[in-house]
Amino acid sequence: MDSSTLLGITTFTYLFSTVLYTIFYIFKMDKLGKVATWFTATALLIQTIAIGLRWWESYEMGIGRAPLTNMYESVVFFAWTIVALYLFIEWKFKLRIIGVFTVPFAFLAMAYASLSTDINKSITPLVPALQSNWLIAHVVTCFIGYAAFTVAAGLGIMYLIKNKNASSTSGLINSLPSLKVIDTITHNVMVFGFIWLTIGIITGAVWANSAWGRYWSWDPKETWSFITWAIYAITLHVRFTRGWQGPRIAWLAILGFISVIFTYYGVNFLLSGLHSYGSS
Amino acid sequence: MKSSNPFWNFFASVKLALFTLGCIAVTSIIGTLIPQKEPMQFYVNQYGSKVATYFQLLDFTDMYTSWWFLALLGLLSINLIVCSIDRFPITWKQITQDNLELPLERLEKFRLSASFNTQLSEQEVITTLPNMLAKAGWKIESRNRDGIHLFFGQKMPWSRIGVYLVHLSILIIFTGAVYGQLNGFRGSMMLPELQSSSTVFPFQSSSTINLGFTVKCERFEIEFYDNNMPKEYRSLLTVLEDDQVIVQKEIEVNTPLKYEGITFYQASYQPFNDFIFTIAESTNSPTIFTGEFQKEIKWLENNVSFGIINLESVRDQAVRLKIWFSDPTGEPSEFWIDAGEMIEFQRGDSVYFFSAKQRYATGLQVAKDPGVWIVYVGFLLMISGLYVAFFMSHKRLWLIIKNSGTKTQIEIRGSTNKNQAGFTTRFQDLATALENEL
């Protein structure tokens, strides 16, 4: 059994987790909720083993590097962090319904990683610029931030659904947590993500300085990470100083997430495309 | 500090800060869509001459150093300073004020409250309460006033400065950036192997910078993985002052050489058409020659001639070389060697040590940034400030002890500046515990 097989399995287990959480939510089957949690935890364990195995395989190939260095591996790690963070939130707030709005993101990430033809799945050695101890610190911190923002966006969507049908007596709406609770968790998760994104940008800056002698050069990736950072900084400030809550914060959580995805994915595939087109 | 100065109030407003930060974020998108710092002709070809002229007029072609972008950053800095000066006195008062002197009506207003009666006398309550609260982690002061006995305890009042630390850290980072920009430089050097130079070509100007010392490239090499991807670029550099070797270091990408505040980074390389030969006879110290492909090189003192007559390359790298070698002991010999490998061979009574490799120039990025440590201090302060600002809260607790005839009434008030939900639970647990024990 190699890491690719295990990661392929993970894709389907996250799909199945999503289905379990959804059935649990729609049919209010509390026992199934527990099954969903245990199943998701097992899927996370399998994925953890797969990532560890990929690390070990890289040593077997004589390359020896952390599995965090290309688009494929980062998407896999992104999914891992989303699920790990979600399970932590479920345990902390005892709210299983959040799974319906967050685990699908992990599935989509894994499905993209497994099925996309744009990204290279093989274990390739590191070019000289990436051979640094800052690599792991930078990638891990950024992705904890990204995962938190993804969960926050999931919560934001949940808030808006509940808010739009506030007067509804439908069981589906009623079984969502109260608006206040969703709002509070969204805020907490955003704060958590903001701190990790800050550390991620800082470790990136320190790394850039040790590799090229410049901690900040306004390249598109850096600029977009700053834009994302600014969106969340503004969100936290309007909440603290202008008392914004509820739907506005939910929309900002979604806007922030779009910026995260653009920083992470769009810059690599859209802007670099623009640039390479521009320079040809 | 309420000011009637509208100018001051303008710069102290959070609205302005949010607006400025928003503008910085939105305008910085421009530079990610339009390639930066290209020659004018590039923009003309790409966007047409009319659009290109507008781009140049608005500095969109180098926007992050444009006057308007720097003005936005400056505005944000002024805003942060004024805002902090405006608010800090209030915060300082909240940290240092005598909470036992707060008017009782103010205490009534705190959101968290609980009260209960006990059969114990007022005196008994006053003697037992401090110990019970100490067990729960509250250090308690007390005072008799207005016919009541007031207890007060607080946790982490200084955590209120967290947000100021974060704002200060941004100013420190900006200061470091400006200081580095004014007192440092960034440039490049292209050093062919075996050559030295003390001149740096800065990126932003056409003049040159004299280092005040000399850097020599002793050797440059590239290592490849089996799949031909580059594994490492490596240069052996020597720093010389008055022809004296001061430092020697092998640099790689991610491990630069630092000397006198100037850092030399491995950035690029360039293969040359000539070759470097190292040759020694028995144990004598080696002599170094340079020469071109298929040219005869003469080592006059030993009456030796040699040269490269054939080679194998992978891309622009010569990996194997066929050497022609002649000395007075007999017929010239021809043999293949790996580039850079030192070989030993015997001809007649002489033992030779010989190696040959293609010559490269190493491309160094040279940077002097005396502001970088200020920036790093800002980074550390920002992380710790965020931690304090978000995860530490100023929690306050008052207990009002009143004698009401045969009973003693205990009223508890609590407040926290953050994490209301968490503190509410702890407050209620504490109130219940006190009620049960008294």
C-alpha cells in the first residue's frame, strides 16, 4: 500500500463523511452523528498515515523532504488541516452540525488533488530555493490559517442560511445552532486563523530574507497574502470598534475565504498565467 | 482624551484607519495584475501607447514605491500614532485605576451579577472570603466604605495593552523598512571563478557601490539530481582586505555569506567558454591555468603542454573532458576525465595531479539592510501582541458585603473586556461555589 492509494481512499472517506453528516442533519439521527464523527476521525487518521508514508517514501527515493512542497501536497495538507480543525471545534463546542458545512471543503480539496490533471502528484526533489528549515514552519502556519478561514466561511454560510429563514419553523433551520452561537464561533475561528496567517506571512518574510536578502518584495503571492490579511484585520476591527455582527461578519468571512483561495490558488494559476502571457 | 480639534479627531478615527487599510489592500491588486518595473516599451507593446502613458502617469508600472502608495502607508502610520495617543490614556486609567473607589452605581451596571444571603456574620464572611477567592486564583483587596465592605480582585489588567503592542509593531516594522531603505542597498555582482571584485551594481541606479573590501570567487559548482533538476548552487567565496584573506565561506541558496553588515546571496550563475586547470607535479603546490577548448596550454617551468580535445556536455554543462597531455618523458597521452575530478597519473619519473573544469561566473545578490533587525523585533512584537490582544482578558470581580439584620448579604459583580461567554460560565461557577460554602 503506498501513499497515493491511501490518499485516494481518503478522498472517498471524506465524501462518505459528508454524506453521513448530511443524513444525520436532515433526518436528525443522533446515533448516526456519532458514527459520522468516528468515521471522520478514522479518515483523518488514514490521511495522517498517508502523509507520513509519503514523507517516508521520499526518503526511500533518496530525496528526503517534508510532504509540503508542491500544489498537490499542499492541497492534501489543506484538507487534513480543515478536518483536524473541524473535529477540534466539534469536540469543543459539541456541535456536530458544523460538519455539514466544513467537511465538504475537505472532500472538494481532496477530490481536486486526486482528479485534477493540472497538478503533478509525483514526489520530486526540492529546488535549491526550497531547501530551508523555514519551509515547514511557513507552510504549516499558513495552512492552519487557511483551514481556519475555510471553516469560518462554512460557518458564515450556515449563518446566512439560518438568518435568511429566521422565521421559518422548518426542522432543518431550527436544528442549526442559534445565530448568536454561530456568530461567536465564526469570530473565534477567524481570530485563530488571523494569528496563524500573521505568523505564516512573518515566517515567509524571514525565509525570503535568508534566501534572497529581501523580506518583502510585493510579488503577487505576497501582495495577495497581505490583501487577505487586511480583509480579516478590517473584519476584526469593524466588529470590535463598530459593533458589526451577524450577517455582515458572515459575508466578510466568505469574502475573506475567496481572497484566501485566490492567494493560494489563483495567484499560481491565473496571475502567473497572465504574467507568462505578458512576458511572451 | 476628547479633543475639540477636528483635525486631531479626523486622524484619531478608526473609520479613517479602516478606509486607509482598505485602500491599501484594494490598490495593491493593481501591481499584481500589471507587471511591475518593466521598461516603457513593454507596456506600449502590451497595452498600447495611450494606456501605457496613463500607467506611467499614475505610477502603475512601479506602484509599490509610488508617491500615492507611500502616502497611503504614511497616512496609516499617522492614523495609528494619533489613534493610540488618543486612546491610550483611557486604557492606562483602566489598568491603574483604584477599582475599590468606583461608585456603587457603576458597579450595578456590570453585566454579570449574582447575590445571596448567608447566616454567617459580616465579620465571619470578611475573614473567610479572601482565602476562598485565593483558592480560585483571585488576589483580593478590600475596603470599608459607604457602610459596606467591598472586595475587589482582578486578573491581567495589563492585557489591555495588547492591541497597542500590535499597532506599535506595525510602526516598528515600517520604521525598520524605511531605515533599511535609507541606509542600505541592494544590488548584484557577477564574479567569474578565480576573479575578485569590490564593486556592486545596485538595482535601482546606474552608479556603482564600492564595498571597501574585495570578494573573490574561488569556485562555483552546480549539483544535479538524477532527474537533471538542479540540487544545489554553491560558491566558495573569499573576503580579502589589503590582499589578506579575512573570511572564507561556501555559500548556497538559503545560506549566504555575511561580512560587515553586507550579505552575499547565491542568486544565479553563468557558464563561460573557457576552462580552469589545476596541475601539480608530485607534492609541489598546484598551479592554476585557464584556457579555452582545443587550445594548447603551456606550463613552461615543467615543460608540460596540455589541452582539451573533446568534451561531453549535459545542457550547458561540460561533464566529461578528453585531455591531451604532453611532457618531455615520452609520447603525449590522451584520456577522459570527469569535470572537476582530481586525478593522479605517472609519466616516467613524474607523478602529476591534474583536474579540469568548465569556468563559471557566480551571480551574487548583495544586500545591506541595517533595518532588518528592527523589522524582526516588530515581527516578534506583533505575534506576542496578537496573543495578548486576543487570548488574554482583563477580568474584574467585586464583592459587596452588606449587613442586613440577622443575615449577611453578598453581592457579586464581574466584568471582562473579552471572551464574555467563557467568563460568564466561570463567574457563575464561582458564585455557586461561594454560595454553597458560605
